[in-house]
Amino acid sequence: MSSNRRNDPRAQVGASLAERPAETRSRPESGPGALQQHIGFKDKLVAGFLHHQMVAVETLLQLLAHPASSLMTWLVIAIAVTLPGALWMSVSNVEQLSGSIRESGRITLYLNDTASNEQGRQLAATLERLETIDEVIFISHEQALENFRRTSGMADALDLLPGNPLPVTLVVQPASSLDATSIRSLSERLREYPDVAAAQLDMAWLERLRAWLVLVQRMVWVLGGLLALAILLVVGNTIRLAIAARVDEIRVSKLVGATNAWVRRPFLYTGLWYGLVGGLMAWLMLIVLWLLLKQPAADLASRYGSGFELAALEPAAAMVLLIGSMLLGWAGAWWSVSHHLDEIEP
């Protein structure tokens, strides 16, 4: 009998286990049959990415499954983004008129009556070498008289004059880098040249236009802030209704161990989709607005002798509007979920 026990492998294994110290024996940590498995950081990262991807697709499909309600929210966001975008596009186009605007800062030099055309040409060549001057337009005695005859409507009266009363004129275009103060200083220096009888500088229109631009830019920021708040409230209220419709599902999820971050994730992606699609619709609205106004603006500019063309919103500015819309949708969803999620407990 004892010989059989010595030859039985199971008996030998049992004896071997019995001979081990108690602290070296393998035993379950959490009870009989429990198994622990270590999950690496890479596995967690992949699992998190896959879950984000799944939630993003599911939330988009849920929005598309209810097109009427989703479209209403998207249109509200699109209009809220389009208004400041249209104002910003208008300001950008007005600033593109800098070439025409700077013409209001031109300095007109009237030479002495005794100055000849040759003296005027020499002075123009001297002034063009200055770094503070971009261009000098020379107008001779004869050209000045012809221009006045064509624009004044007093051709008959001019024929009665014994001679040409108009002096040689130089139209000086200051450098584009000069501000209003520097242009005034340049005008004072040009007035001191020997052959210059008078220097005329009209800065009133330029200063008024710049003041209007500053005002409109401030209005864009204020309006943009108010409409951003409106987007936060619209998305927040929409997410609140979605949370109210899924209270039981949230409670069950928390009951089986879901964290607030896990429960919050679908609503955040919903807000992100609201902002993204609303921003894309706003971009399309701005393009349509530009197409509708491009030709009328060109026709109006041509009647004033200008080659101005209305420019669309720059790609960088459009991306700012799009990313801003996405962030506002995400922030509105975060605010709503954070406010209501803690109130829902299993």
C-alpha cells in the first residue's frame, strides 16, 4: 500500500506542496478562482482611442437619425457664427483699400509762379530719392491747366485769361510705413524747400476712416462675445434635454461602475459635432454672401474709378471661426454635463 502511494505522481506532488513553507505557497489574492491580469499603458491607450472613435461615430449617427432637431441647432449656431464673420470680412475688405486710403494722405506741393517745368522735374527727382517717399507725380503748367479745364467746367472763362495762372504741381505719395504724425512731419519739411510755395495735406478723411475701422473692429469683438455666449447657452440647453432623456441609462451605467468621464464622453462629442457642423454651415453662408456681393461691389468701385474687388474670408480666419465654433460646442456640452451629471446617482 505504501509502495503504491510512493509510485503515484499525484501523491508526490501533494507531498511536495506540503513540504513548502506556508508563505511560499501560491494562493489566490481575492478568493478562490480569482485571476489578476496586468494591462499595459499601450493597451489602455489603444482601448481609449477605440472607445473615443466609437463614441464619436455613434453620436454623429444619433444626430443624423434626428435631422429636424439637429438641423435647427446647427442653423442657430451657423447664424451666430456668420454674423461676426461677415463683419470681420467687411473690415478686412475695407483695410484692403489701403492703397486708395493712402491717397487721402498725399501731399500736394504747389511751386512758385516763377518755377519752370525743368525746375519742377529736378525737384521731383530729388524727392523720389528720399526713403520716406514712395512716388512723386510731376504735373507741368500745361497739364495742370488742361486738368482744371476738363474738371472745372470753366473752359470758356480760362480762354479769356492772358496766360496760364496755374503753377507746376508735385503730388507726393508718402511711404506706406508712415503713420499720420509722420506724414504731417514730412509735409512740414517739404514746405521748406526753396521752390515750394505751398503744401496741402488733407488727413481728415483718412483719420475719420481709421476711427470708423477701430469702432467696427470693437463691434465685431463685442458682437462675437455675445453670440459666443448664445452658442454656449443653445448647446448647453440641447445637451441638458439629451441628459434628461437618458437619466435611467446613466443611472444603470453608474451602477455597474461607469465613471463620470465615461458617461460624459458621448455628450461632449455631441456638442463637438454641433459646433463643427454649425461652423461649416457658417463658412458656406459666408461664401454665398461673398458670391452675391462680389459683382455689385466691383460695379460700384468701377464707377468711382477703382479696381477694387471684394475678397472672401481668408482661410486662416475661416479656420479660426471653425475651430472656435467647435470649442464653443464642446464647452457648452461640458458646462451642461458637469452641472447635471452629479445630480444623477444610482
